[in-house]
Amino acid sequence: MIGIFDSGIGGLSVWREIARQLPGENTLYLADQAHVPYGYRSMDEIRQFCISIVDFLLEQGAGIIVVACNAASAAALHYLRGLYPDVPFVGMEPAVKPAAGSTKTGIVGVIATQTTFQGQLFAGLIAQYGNSVKVMTSIGHGLVETVEAGKLDTPETDILLKKCVSPLISAGADQLVLGCTHYPFLIPAIKKLTGPGVSIIDPAPAVALQVARVMKQRDLLNRCDRKGGHVFFTSGRAEAFWECIQRLVPCKSDMPEACAVCWSNGRLCRL
């Protein structure tokens, strides 16, 4: 099974792409909504959350772990790989490379959380791909909380996005990199600000491709010709989480095994 986790519901943007590209695979998704957002927490605190989550997903039978959270990847991805040397991990990183290769203005904008910009992963990306272009960054204050609350298209959301995105567009950025897995759910609202001349880069398709590559290398792909089953977990309120799943990535009739599960203090409560 593919274990996927995020601080909240943002990683569902990655989950839906994995489920689309790998329809025969079983997935486990965990939203650590008791501790969302991760973006303002310390690296050490995030690492401790990640250890508990990875242990839980491995206990449930996960054979590969997708850290579908930019802040968690920035804080803990290298740490987790050292702690669990036999477990394959796929993490998130802002898509600076494709943005740098596609820009015509020479200016790339990246929106993410504070922790993502502070991590070594982002610094390495800038050092590797930012020499020939100008990379401008902007912290998406309040955007994670907005998505968690289901406010995807409200006047308040538009105000937050304008503060975050408009300075990048005004400076000439023609590539906008989404450096948080919550942000793809705001793409319709972001497009109203950017207009047609700006490309918005969602890393989820590339992450799903990497998951497929790693699973093939490790001989982890299912060989059965059937649809995969999908189980969802949260450290928050199961009922509210299930409503989020139905709103953001509705379970279709071809996924009959989908269900919601609450994970809290080591206890499982199936809905």
C-alpha cells in the first residue's frame, strides 16, 4: 500500500493524482489535522510528528511513504530516510526546475509556507536552478487555514491571495510555483489574479510519476487487474474530514472501498 500524509487536507491534491495515475494501487492517507498548519512550527517539532505518522502508516501495511507536505519534506525528509533506511520515501519540493526552464520573463514566483523556504531542500533548488533566473518568494499567510476551512472562493480568500500573489505578478513573474499541497485547491481563485499569461505549476503529477518509478524499481506495484482501495485517516475530527474529502475529491462509484477513519491517540474509529 502507498502511505501518504500531510499536515491536513492539502495532500489530497497529491493523493488524487496518485489515484489517477496508479488506479490499481491501495492507498492510506493521513491528515494530521490536530497539528495543522505545520508551516509555522519548528523543524524538530515537525520531525516528531512525522515519526509518529510514519510508524502508524507502516503498522497499517504501507510499503512506500509519500510525504505530501512541503513543510514536512523540508523539515524531515532527509531525517526520515536516515531513520528508516529500508523504507522508500517520496517527498515534495517546489517545482523551481521546470519553472526556470519555461519562464520567458526570467522571473519565477514561488508561494509556500515559512518552513518550506527555511529548509535545505529549497536552498538547494535555488543554488541549482536559480542562477539563470530571478526567483521571488512569497509566504502564503493564512492560505492553509483557508483551505482547511473549505473557503476556496470567498472575498476573504481573494484578499489573502492578492497579498501573496500580486507582488510576484507585478514584478514580472510568468511562472507561479505552488510550494504547498493545499494551494492547488485555490487554482481557480489564483487564476483570477494572474490572468492567462502566467503558468501555475502544480507538482502533484510529477510526484505521482516519481511514486510510480520508485514502486516499479522496488517491485511494489500490484499485479492484479482491479481497482485499488483507499482509506483515509485524520488526527482531527473524522466527520469533518470526511466532508472535506467529499467536497475536494469526491469518491466515485469506481472506488467502492473508500472510507473515512479517525486516528487519535493511537485509537482507530471507523465511520
